[in-house]
Amino acid sequence: MEHRVQVTPDYELWVDERGSGTPIVLVMGANASGVGWPDSLVDRLAASHRVIRYDHRDTGRSTWAFDEHPYALTDLATDVVGVLDGLGLEKAHLVGMSLGGTLVQLVLLDHPERVLSASVFATAALSAWDTGELPGPSSELLELWGHLGDERGPADEMAFRVEHWRLLNGPMIPFDENEFRRLEQAIIDHTGHERSSTAHARADQEGLDRGPELVTVKAPTLVVEAPNDPINPPPHAAHIAETIAGARLVTIPGLGHALPAAVTGPLADVLLAFTAEVDRQTG
């Protein structure tokens, strides 16, 4: 079922849900549509939960208006709560990947009463990059990101996106070019055009330096380590788990900064085991 949720006077978000049970909100990474969550993962989760995914501002079918109405990255965390409000949900399990993991951490700090549990992966703790003590993105990715806003025709845009996924996938799980080409074609078809969004890269990043506050988090938290993540490699996941008291750390072998078919099953397994445990304890 599709919805349109107005989160500000200037921004409306496309929201999709399937399944039934306690709600799970899937929060995607920067400049990424909610369609980037693989159907195989969504369907597995939807066998036990009401699964909600949505398009961030300036992605997919949500409003594209950054140049006219700029915002901060912290506003994207407020949108998570806006989605809950729009669907009439008091609270939900939150699952965040990459920037989505950052946004989930902000919701944990500012709206803990809306969180049943939090699961994050392929992400870094708030402020972690600022310390200079933990590794950052690979040089290959930094080079590629320098061309995110370049003008490209449809064929070159698809090639750029597939190459981006190849780097994000990491070296352990064989990269299936056709799998990610199909994913990107689905995203383009969903969006209605092949233009890449750079809004989140240009958004104000103030308000993210709140890492020390994570020690106050009380909500059940799962941290999934992606050992082959080229953006937030180990020990980023361990750092989050050490910072949030009581957080659980699990590793999915081979997981990088992408969701190929080889990892969606193991990821669904660890997420479902965790949410089921939380539901038993709180139900």
C-alpha cells in the first residue's frame, strides 16, 4: 500500500508498506530511494511485521526541492518521526543503513519514546569520523563521489551507478553486475527519471556531532557489523556497540555497503531474531 506523507509545507514523502505485525521502518542511506531496499528482504520481514519503507526528500517519488528549500541532514531524522505520525504509529522498530543509521541514532536521542528497537549497519557512530581515530571511506570511493553531480546521459548514468555498487559491494561477495543493473533500473522506473540526487551531499551537516550522548540510549539496539564495508569498515560497528550500553553486536560475513542477494537472507535472520526478542519482552 502506498501513501503520501506531508512532513513539512514544502516536502511530501512517498511511503510504502506491506505485511502486518509490529511496525518496522526501513531508513535508507544518503541520496537513496526506499526502493533500494531489496524486495527479498522486505518480503522476509513482512512475513512477521508491518514493513514501511519510504523515499527520502529529493529521492524517488518524494518532493525534489533542495535548491528552492534547502535543509539540514538532521531534518531527515525528523522525517522518520513524520512518517510515523503520518501513518498514525506511536512507535516502531527502526532499521537504518549508512546515513539511515545516522538518522536512527538521532531519533534514539531526540525521540526515544517512538522507538521499539533500533538496528543499524554499514554506518558510523555520531561524531566518529570527527575523531580522526577511525578509518574513513576508501580512496576509490572518494574519487568516484567527486563526480556524483556530473552531467551524464542515460547509459553513462547507469554505468556510473553500477560501478558505484561494485565499489560498495566489497571484495568478498562476488559482484553480480546484472543484479545491480536491475536494481537501478527499478529505481529509475520508480523515480521517473535517471537524474542523480546530490541534495544530501550538499545539506547542512551541523547537529551531527552528538556521539557522547549515545551513552544515554536505553532502547534495545542491534549493531550489524559489515566487515567488508569500504565506507565504515571495522572497527566502526564495534565502536557503536561499545558506546551504546547494552547494544548487541553481530557480524554478517562478507557484508559490505550493499545488499546483494547473498546477504539479504542472513540480514533478515538477524533482524527478525532481534525484533522477535524485543516484541516478546515488551508485548
